[in-house]
Amino acid sequence: MKFLQVIVDILGTPSILVGIFALIGLLLQKKGLAQIISGTLKTVLGFILIGAGANVIIGSLDVFGKMLNRGFSISGVIPNNEAIVAVAQSTFGTSTALIMVFGMVVNLILARFTRLKFVFLTGHHTLFMACLLAVILSTGGLHGALLVTVGSVILGILMVVSPAILHPYVRKITGTDDFAIGHFGSFGYFVAGLVGQLTGNKEKSTESIKVPKQLSFLRDTSVAVSLTMTVLFLIVALFAGPAYIQKELSGGQNYLVYSIIQAITFAAGVYVVLAGVRMLIAEIVPAFKGIADKLVPDAKPALDCPTVFPFAPNAVIIGFLSSFVAGLISMFLLPLVGLKVIVPGLVPHFFTGATAGVFGNATGGRRGAIFGAFANGLIISFLPALLLPALGELGFQGTTFGDADFGVVGLILSQIMKLF
């Protein structure tokens, strides 16, 4: 079990996992020692930068969420993948680990012998989906080797099908065929792309928005994000009140100054993520060629969702805001249909909403980004509410899985388990 835990720790750490694949790819291409070391370390560094930027963003959004809850008295279930997996580990830890390891083996086999040539490299999402499968299958009555076998096969299939569904859109976004998106929010992104086609015009891209000369500074993504988030933070801070912020959050710092710093901190996190993505893509794509040529011919690396952010930075912010608005509206709609209130989790709404905005922009321009991300916001509000009963006892923990695919897979699988 200790050896298994080491394997799971390695495979569940995205930077190490991607670094191993880059190392193998460079070795298979018989590159020089200097290039192998440089390529491997830069790949790991790129992923660590993405993670570091994400942590900065999450920290800032956590503060924003507390201010929002205080100011508007919001309560309900908050979707958070990390939280629900942490709760589940005491009961489902072993089965989750085994499903994850063997699911990755199934992924490589399918990529080698089928037309779905994708290797899913987003390790933490592999872990989250393995946990969901362990919970749903166990709740449905499967145990032991059968549970692990069925879960591993389903996970391996999802790891090639999810990138395959999105890949036509990814090619439109990037203009290349170098990499795919491996992220279990794919249902929301796919819907965003469809909604963009139906509602917008891809020629009117979010990236071609004309800005008056006096506002030319808004063309800088970092400045635009800083100003947008500053406005949002200040509005919420006024409702939360200075007493709460200065006593509970800022350590005595003036509540307005604290809010502005948190807004700019968020923008700094976005900047770091974009820098990490550029470094990662520059290294992983040529390194992965060795694996594609030798082990899995023509395979493409399926990478985390922020890898599309640099291709449409304006759509990132538009998508986040639109998805979040949909989450706020959903809070009032869910009780009307007899479902638990899902408090909009700012982390899933940022990462999946921003990605949905990029997909919607690729097919429908500005309107596509707005309406596509709005559709994603509705999806990641209603699906978690519908999923709660299927999680058994975990459904009473005040949190649940946040991204779209977890809801889709969990609901379908729970219905199938009921039939058998």
C-alpha cells in the first residue's frame, strides 16, 4: 500500500506527471543531456507556474466568496472538487487510488490501439473522477476487484472521449493540432461551443473589441482584469461592511485598501497562469512528439483547461463573469424546482466559465462567449444539485463535485446502477 500511495502521489501531481512524460519523450528522441534536463525542468516549471497562479487566484476568490456570503447572507452547498475528494478519502481512498492507476493504463491502451489518440495529462482531474467513480459504484453495490475493474475501464474511456469531443473546437481556438484539452468540464465547454454557433458570429471576436484611444490601456489583459475585479471587490466590500472585513479578513487593514489589493492579487494570479501556460506548451508539445512517434503513434497530450486562456484573454474575463451571473440566478431558480441551493463556487466558475467563454468565442464571437459561458454557469449549478442524492452519505457534507462532467457521469452511472 505504501508503494501504491507513492505511485498515486506521483500520478496525482500534475507537474511531476507531465514532467515524466516530457522526459520520456525527450529520451525517446535521443536528445542531448542538456536539452533533456532543460526541457524536463521547464515543463515542470510551466506546470508549477500554472499551479502557483491558480493558488493565488483561489486565495483571492476565497476572500471574495466570504465577503459575498457576509454581504448577501448566501448559504447552501458549495461545489469544490478538492473538498469532496478529501471527505471521501477516508472511506474510498484505496479504491480511488487503484481506479486512478489502472484507469491511466487503460487510457494508454486505448490511445495506442484506437483512433482516439489522446493521453490525458491532467492528473488531479484524473484523481477527482476516480473518486467519483469509486463513490457512485460503491453506492450502487459494487465492491473489490469488480469495482476497480469497472471504474478503471470507465475512467480510461472518459480520458480519451472527453478530449476527442472537444478537439474540433480546440483546433479552432489554437489554429493548430498540437495539443488537446484534458479537463472534466468538457460537457460545459462543448455546450458553450454549440451555443456560440447558434447565437453569435465568430468574426466578431472578443479579441477585436475596439477600444477608444483614451482607454487603450484596457488592451493590456492584466490592467483590464485588475480594474474589473477591483470594481467587483469594492461593491461586495461595501455590502459586507468595514467591521467584518477589518476584523475577520484583513487583520485591521482598511477594508477598501484590502479589497483593492485582493483584486490586483487576482490579476497577478491570472498573469502567472498565462506565463506558465506559454512555457508549458513551448516545451511539452515538442517533447511529447517522442512518445507519439514511439509508444502511441500520433497521440496528442490532453492538457488542463487554462492552456486555452492565452488564445482569447478577453473571453476569459467575459466568460468568468457570465458564468458567475448564471450561478447567481440559479440560486433563486433551484429552490423553485425542489433542489438544494448551490452557492456559486468562484473557483469552478472562474476556470470553467473562462474556458467556456474561450470556446464560445471561437464559434460565436462576443455573443458566443457571453451566452456560451452563461450556459456553462447554469450547467455547473443544476448538475451538482441533481448529483447530491446519488452520492449517498457524501451528499450531506455541504459540498459536492463542481465541474460539468462529474455531474453528467455521476447521474448516468447512478441510473445505470439502479437498473442492475
